Amino acid sequence: MMRPRPSLRSLADLHPAGEGTFEDASIWRYAGASLRGEFEALREAHAFATDAGWSIEIRDGEYELVPFEDSAERPLPNDINIQLRKPNAGRRVFFLSALAAIENFEKEPVDHADVVFVLADFDDFQAGDRWIRSWDGAVPSTDASYEVTHSDAVIDIRRGLVRDLSGGKMPRDLYRWLPNTAPAGSDFTIAWMDAAAARLMLAVASEVETDSIGALRVVLNGLRKRVFKAPTPEGVTTAQFEMLRETVGWLLIPSRDAEARHQMLVRRLEPLVSDQDDTSWWRAISPHLKEALIGARTEYRVFVTSKSAELLKTMTEVRKGVAEDVDKIVARTNRMSQAFIGGLGVLAAGLGVRVATLAGTEGSAIATLAFCTVVLFVTWCGLKMNEVVATRSLIADLRHLRRWHARLHQSLTRADYRTLAMSPVIEAVRLYNETRRYTRKAFCVAAWVFTLLVLAAPAMRGWE
């Protein structure tokens, strides 16, 4: 007969959350009276800790350590302190109570977790970038694999969507409270949906603030400014949460139009919401989310259609404007190359003049050097002047392009802007810089060759 797997369920059932119990992602602690069945629960918890690599400590009322071996021989103290330390390694976190899991869901240890184990009975579901998995309290298996989809573009609604005047009480990440589907009904999922609805419902407001006692309030702008209380909803049904999940999911789609979608939804929701003073924000919006979402989606489709036509016109103008700018840069590059070729012609003519001069008279070394210096200096001045004029005019054009691109960037996506406007200009400027660099190097080589040929001309004449 197989020995039953040791579990923490007996200890969690004996000391539920709130009765002298504290829990976070790293520790579970109980301080209070020893209850009936305490020894059996501790024995099972000690066996679990041994198998799972956790650590458990038992101390008396004076905080003196009570070895577990002694507790089997003599009764437990009336007042005990139990500390169960959880593992910090890996990307899994464990909670013995559903309340602790919900309270710690926005804290840092959960930020790095892929799977959150909760000692409760429910169907596993994914919320944001992590799985929330039911746990029976026994040593968790490492065989089960859960594919986690990490989102690189998570919208912070406090930036551009909802104005945050709450002093930091508004959640920074709503994506973690957004499941793929509404969880099936159970004690834990009902409590989790209530907590998630308390956060997600803030995304459809205009502003979030606090009152004099620090409680959250929601501001809805429209024909007139209205303020609603925002307590945590209770008894959120699966259908209500599914509608809220669909609405907030539509708002949090990463795109440049997130602010426009939010304004459309608020504009559709404002005339539908009751303005009774005693109405909470959740009771005010929950009956009207479906109608407001349908209207906002219709308005957004019209907006996208009109924007697409405008975008096509803008892209055509961009292609034409960028082509003209690239042609100007390429023309400057060609002029620089032609100036270099003309400089080579000047050097060749100077060499011919020197050879012709040597045919009639015997020149000195000083005259030869003076001749080389004059020819090289004139040629170099011509090339340098051409380069300076071309570079300064290019810089002036690029400054003009910068102002033009600042307006253009507002109507194109980042990818379209980079492909249509930035890449061709950058490639043309890179070609210009490479041509200028190679022209300098080539002129240096040509100058050395010219000087050597001029100096070697008398010797070659002597050989003849």
C-alpha cells in the first residue's frame, strides 16, 4: 500500500487566512493558540518540507525553538509560532490561501513568475504573462509544462489613457489581471474576478483620484464632470467579467491608436451611465459596457478607414519627397567624384608641363619641389572647396528634413516611417560619407604618385 503524499492542506485548513496568519511569496507564518489536530498537521507539513526542500520551524510562546522530534514525545505548547519558508528560486510561486495570492498578485515576486500555485480547487487559467494553477498542497510535479506568452508591448494606462491623480494607488499593469477567458466559477475564481474587476474597471474612466480618506474615486468626463466611488465589486458574474475583459482587452491592444480608442469608448459610455450619487462605478458601467463597446468599435472602424485613405496619400507624398531628397544627396556625391576626376586631370597636366619644361632646360630640385607644391595646393584647394560646399548644403537639407520628419512621424507607424523615410536617406548619406572618405585617401595616393613622378622625371630624362 502506497504512503499518501505529504501535503500542506491540513495546515492551511487548520489556520486559514486572517486568523493570526500572515503570508507572502516567500513565507507562511502563524502565531496563536495550538489547536486540536495541530500535531498531525505539523507532521504532514514537516514531511512535505523534507520532500520539497522547504524549511519549517516551530517555536513556543517565548519564541524558543521546539524541535519537531520533541513534539512527538510531549504535547505542543499552548502558544506556538509556525514559520514555513518557501523556495525563492525558479519561476514558480506558491500560496497556501487564495486571499494571500490575490493580495500579492501585484507585488514584485509575482512579476518574475511564470506559474502561480494556489492551494484551492479551480480550473487552471492564464492571466497576462503567467498561469494561475490549482494546487493540492502536495509536492508539485515538475513534469507539467505551461506555455507562457510574454508580451513585449504592454500599455500603461496611466500614460495617455487614464489620468492618474490617485497618488500611486492606480495599478501600473492591468495586463496581468486580463485572462484569455473568464475563469470558471469557484470560490477562488469568484474572489479573483472581483479583485480583477476592481482594477480593470478603472481603464474605462477618464481620471482616477482619491477622496479625503484615501478611497479611490473615478471621474467621467463628458458634457459635465461626474465623480463615482470605486469600491471593489462583489459577486461579479462570469458574463459581467467576460464583457469587462473583452472591453479592456480591446483598449489595451498595443498600437498608436490606443488613446483614440479610449476616447471613443468614454464618449459612448458617458450618456449611458447613470449619475446617481450613491451609484458605484462598477454598478454604473456594468449594464452598459456591451452597448458602449459596440458603438466604439463601429466608430473606430470608420476612423481606421478614413485614416487609411489619408495614410495612403501621406505614404505617396513621402515616397516622392524622399526620392527627391535622395537624388539631391546622390547628385552631391557624383559632383564630388567628378571633382576628384578633374583634380586627377590637373595633376596629369602638371606632370606633362614638367616633362615639357625638362625637355628644354635643366631644372633644379628646389624648382621641382616648388612646382609640385603649387600644383598640389591648387588641386587640393579645389577639391576641399567642393567638399565643404557640398557638406554644408547637405547639413542644411538634413535640418530641413528633420523638421519635416517630425510632422511626418505623427501620421506613420514606427516601422513605416523607418522603411519609407529614414532608410533611403540614411543609405544616401552613408554613400556620401564613404565617397568623401575614399576621395581623400585617393587624393593622398595620387599626390604621392605625382610627386614621385615629377622628382623622377630628370632621372628618366638622363637614362634616355
